[in-house]
Amino acid sequence: MRFIRPELELLSTQMAGPNFLIGAADADGVVLDVIIDEEFRSCMPLGSIWAENIRGTNGFGTAIFTGKSCLVSGQEHFFKSDAGLSCMAAPIFDSVGKLVAAIDISSEVTTHLVHTTALANIAAQNVEDQIFFHAHVNEIIIKLHPRRAFLTTKNVGMIALGPDGQVMGTNSRTRELFKALLSGSDIFYSDIFMGRFEPILKHILNNETIQIKDWFENEYFAVLVPTFLAQTKPSTTKIFLPTESVYHLKKPTEQVIARRVFVDEGVRQNLRLGQKSAQNGLPIMIIGGPGTGKNTIAEEIHAHVNEEQNFIVFDCSNANVDSIESRLAAKIGSPIHDGAVQHATIDPSKGGTLYFDRIDLLPTDAAPTLSSLLNRFLHQRNLSPSELKWTILSSTETDDFNTIFNGAHKNLMDRLSGFSLFLPKLKNRSDLHHLSYAMLKSISSQHSLSKDAVDELGNNATIKNLYDLDWSLRTLSTQHHEGVIRAEGVTRILGIHALELTPCDKCLGNFSKESNCINIRKVMRDCNGNVALAARQLGVSRNTVYKHST
């Protein structure tokens, strides 16, 4: 039902006109979920049973009995009370071919039946795909089709394979294609296709599109569906290592430094005061929400105060008492009984910067241990600036002042906030143009941004922080041709990821136009925003595709 409910809600937005009911039932015909239009006069209570042997011919019952999608209209229903309905139903199968559920669309409208039947079939296929991926997420999944261009569509066969080539599951399309070859149990790749599995697997895991041939000499194009095993050689052994909470940041390259932009007047002023405070021995707390550039600010302060010394980053979100005592203390060189210094890759005598990242996420029981360790460094306030060895920086995961300074770590926060450096949200920064230009330059030297493209980035509601901006620029540089990226490109490429399967504003109110528009937008989304490819698959002009995708 977790996979079915979103499809029912989507169907309810795609129905032409009122008077409809959309429901889902299990393999026994028991109704599990229903969405009903307020004008629909018939009833399908939750828990009611619509199996063929109990209610005779009806949409749910017939689809479950035959295992095929069906249309039961008017007098075709067994009971006269259902004679005013047209019911379109489609069965849902799991990856071993077992019928597990069905979707039904019932309407008092007798027109548009072909369109509604297609919607029911698409919804059932989408649910099947979700069930398939969920069941085989840790296996090798390949999709195949006789025509290469159709590998990006929904009309593909999918096979889940084990590391030894055993068939672990198939989708309905695969069972149609290889019905004669999938009989029996313990079926392997070599039972369906010619050639050995191992050489094929090597090419598949390299994300290559290959050609394979079944034992009836039918040829197919095949490609890997990205899953857990897509990035590595198949293995039945999995090793999980603990996340290291302490790590030594490498000296930034020129490319990284070029991405540091502090043109915004408020950011520049706060950075200047932060650098001055650090030079005078004050601990600095950098306060800001996710993606506001806290780590970049920390690196910039370190470069200004202790550029040639150690920069030790301690991730407080996965810290505990043990990691503070055995890892952080060891990292900075705790003394042992004979007076020697414990061996470490970092020379404690040179000093440097200790950066406590996401300090507000530190577990409560670890706070006293960290406070004790900080005593070794905070006494430096009594030293002259020339004698200072260690700079203490910290950052928060939230910008909520009350949460930070009135929570369980209040005393620790007060000690670390000798100077509080507040960072604004991206939308409040005045240097978006400079940030965008610098980021894109470090990502791709073959692309540049026009002014209207940057304005479009600023108006994009999905770009909320620096992480989003970085992702958007990487997406643009990947999918846009080399040269100047303009506003049109930003709208087309970034907009496709948020493209809903609902008609555009220009097509609302006309059923024929709405249906055509939804189909164009779906193909456009499946083609990842490639207008030319979508136009070829639809057999229409690129202008037509573009008009319905913006």
C-alpha cells in the first residue's frame, strides 16, 4: 500500500471530470484503499469483497480472476445495482509473477474509457516497478528491449540476477517476452540467453549498453539499472566500518580557494571580525543552517590564522565519549607516563585549529568529556597572540539561537562562543552572481552563465542553500551544451526534475489537450529534459515538446 497510495492520488488528478472512484484491493478482492469524488453516488466500503466468486463480473473481480486488465461496463456487471458504472481494472504482480493486488477506476461517465483504461494500466505498472526494485535492491538488475531507444521508456523488460547469474525476479514485460524460457525453478541467465554470464556481467557493471541474444535468436539491448551493486563487483560479503569522527583536512587546492566568495557585505564583515577574534584567542562559533557555508568560513579563518598548521575536524554528530578520549585526544598527542608524547600523525607542538563541526548535535553524555578536553586549550586566553598555538572553531547544524544557547549544552555553547559568527541564508545574500560564477568555473571551464540565467537560479524555489546551488550548476554543466547557459536552459533543465504529470496551464479545461499534454510531459521527464529525444519518441516537433514542458 505504501507504493499504491501515491498512484491512487496521482490518478485522482488525472481523471476527466467528476463522478469517479479509484480503489485498490488485495489478491482476494478485499478493498484496502479508496479515493472517491464527492459527486460519485455508488459505494465501495473499505473491507468489502469484490472477488469474482462472490460478486460475479466486476472490474476488481474479473482482473484478479483473469490476471489481465479489463473493462467492465454497464450491463456487463453481474449485479444490476452496478449497471450504471464503467469499471477499468488492472492487476499488480510481484517479481515472481504472483498476483498481489489490483487497481480499479470506476466512473459514471461512459466517455474516455480508453484513456481511463490506459491510466489504470500505467498506475499498475508503476506499482509493479516499485515492488520489483524494493524486492531486489541489493541484486543486479538489467533492463532490456529489442530497440535501443526504448530502454529509457517504461515498456522494458527487467530481470534481477544474483552474482552467479541466477534469475531472482522478473517483471511482467520480461515474462511476456520469455514465457517459454522461464518455466521451472532455479533458472539462470544461461537458460534464457546465449553466452556465458561472467563476460556479460563485466560489461554491464561498467554501465555499457550491450546486445544479447536469447535461445530463439531474438536480439535485445540491455543495460544495468543502478542499484547497490552497480558500483562494485558482486559479493555476498559485506563489511561495515565505523565512521571516523576525527579527520585531518587537506590543504585546499587553488580550485577550492577560487570557490570561496565573500562579496556579501554582511558575510565579509562577520568574517573579518571572526578572523580578528581568532587571532586574539577567542573561540569562534559559526552559526547557520545547512548549506550556508559554515565549513568554508572555518577553512578561511584557519587559513588566515594558522595556515601552515594542523586543521583537525571533529564531527560531533557521530561522536561519543570513546571517540573524544581515544581518537581526538590521541590525534593531538596525549602525554603518557614516561613523559613522551603518544605517536600521532599530527605534531601537537605546532598547534593549529580544532574545528568542532555540528556541535549542537553532540550527544549529551559526551559533553562533559569534551569540556574537560577544551580546558587544555581555552587557557590560552592568558597568552599573548604570538604564543597562541591552537584556534578553537565550532559550527551548528541550525540557526535557531534559542535552541543553541538554551538547550542541554548551554554551558558548553557559552564557552565556545567567544565570538558568534552568523551566516545568512542563500536567498538573503547579495553575492549570488559571484557565487554562481565561481562555482560553475570550478566545475566546468567550458560553460559560463548569462545574467538572466543567474536571475533564474535566484528565482528557483528548489535552490535553498549552497548545496542546492552546487547540485544545480553540476546538473546544468552535465546536460547543457558547451557555451553560455541562459535562462531558457536553466528553466528547461532544472524544471524537468520538478515536472509533474499534470497538464500545463495552457491545456487545462480541455480533456483532449490535457491527455496529450500529460503524455508529452511524461516522455520529457523520462528523457531527462532532452527535447530532441522526446520529440523523436513522440513523433512531434521540438517546439511542441518545449511548449508543454515549461
